[in-house]
Amino acid sequence: MRLEHHEFRDMDLVGGDPALDLVNTVTARDTLPRDWLDEYAALLRWARKAALILDADAEALAAQADAAPSKAAAALARAKQLREALCTALYALSSGAEPAEAELETLDQARLAASRAARLISRGGRLQTQWSAERSGLDLIAHVVTAYAIELLKDARLDRLRVCDGHDCGWVFVDTSKSGRRRWCDMATCGNVAKAKRFHQRHKE
Ligand SMILES: [Zn+2]
């Protein structure tokens, strides 16, 4: 998969869930995929854009990555392994199939690792699971996304899981529209391109 430097924008976060947005850090899965996580710093930029981690944790991770580049590369590889297992499982689910054993195993390993690093805290009388750079180290982002992924995979929202119909896209999203007939990750990008294409074709005919 070709690596590509990318500055993440709000329009890159249209999946409706951080787990889906992580899958969408690869674009054009249907044609020539480009991977926007070209380095650990890109994963960090993505997580900050998605407001998944605290600023203090982001700074701690940046320092850890600077101090140990090979560890950062290994952590990035683990995050991508999670991303690809999620993607394969979600594509299967979106076509009405069951996720394969291999993907479930990868997700289960990620779940175990995340749960070992998690800490239970009490907030306003309720228990919450919390992750920190201190306990998760460079895997913090993967741990947080894993928690979202497991919740999503157990959730009824998955009935509305879609793969974008757009060309050069392949993004996954949860269709929250009333009609349940959303076809594109983003009407302003893929939706418009598809409409313009149809318009163009009609004019040629
Ligand atoms: Zn799309």
C-alpha cells in the first residue's frame, strides 16, 4: 500500500465512529489504496484531530516517539494491524457476512492488550475505563480505538454500516440518515462527484 503524507481535516472524520475513521485513514481502497499513516506522527495528528486523546498525552507520546523511533514504528505497525483487521471485518459485515476467525483473533488480542492497560476510575459516582500515555505508552491510540471498535461491533448501529459507493474511496461509515439510504461517505465529496459523473454521462448520450 502506498504511503502518502496527509494533513487530516474534519472531512476525513465522517465515519460516525473513531473505529471507522481509523479504517478511513486509508483512502481509495477500491482502486489504488493510499495509506495516510506514513509515520507515527501521522497517527498522532489523526488522533488529535479526532479528539481521541488529551493534549498532555499527545505531547507525552510525541516525546516517546522521538526518543525511540523504532518503538514508534512498531506501535504504528500494531495500530495498522488493528486497522486492517477492523477493515476486513467491517467489509464482511457490510456485505452481510460474518467476520473471519483471523480478524476476530486480532481484535481479541487488541482487546486484551487494551484492557490490561486500562484503569478504572470513578467519575461522578460512575466507573469509567481510562487509558493514559503513562500506562499504554505508544499504543495509547490503538488502545482507545480498540475500545470504540469493540463497542461498535456489539452495537445495533452496525445494521447501518455502509461502504461508500464513491469511486476512489472505499470508506466505511454508519448511516445515521432517517431514510437509511445514504450511499456516500460525504455528500460534498463522493456524492457530488458521482452526481456530476451521471450528469456528464447523460449529456454525452
Ligand atoms: Zn466516499
